[in-house]
Amino acid sequence: MKEPIMQDHILAASIRNGDIPSFTRVYETYHAYLFRFALRFLKSTEHAEEAVHDVFLKLWENREADPTTLRHE
């Protein structure tokens, strides 16, 4: 996992405001780590890629939500 350049809470606040470069930075920082994590459990490259894609899609779609009220669906 890459070392975060900005503190995560600052990036999260920027993403909530629709800042695409902040979202890109989070993607670049965490994508490989999340992919390896998913692959360890799913045992399928295709399924791991899809799961990680879904994580980042949900992050973007729910960027304006209060993180304390989000529920796993």
C-alpha cells in the first residue's frame, strides 16, 4: 500500500465535496491493497477486480453521505 500523501480524513472531506483528484489519490493508494485482500478470499482475479470496482463505485456514489449513518447492503 502506498504511503498516503494527505491524511485520510482530509481526502474524505474532499471526496464528499466531489473532488475527483482526491478520489483518484485514494484509488491509487488503496486499489492494489484491496485487490490483494479480495483475491485472498475470493480466489478469482475476475471476482476480486469486480469486488474492488464495486467498493470504489460505492465510495463515489455515496460520497455525500454521512459516514456514521452508512450501512452495508
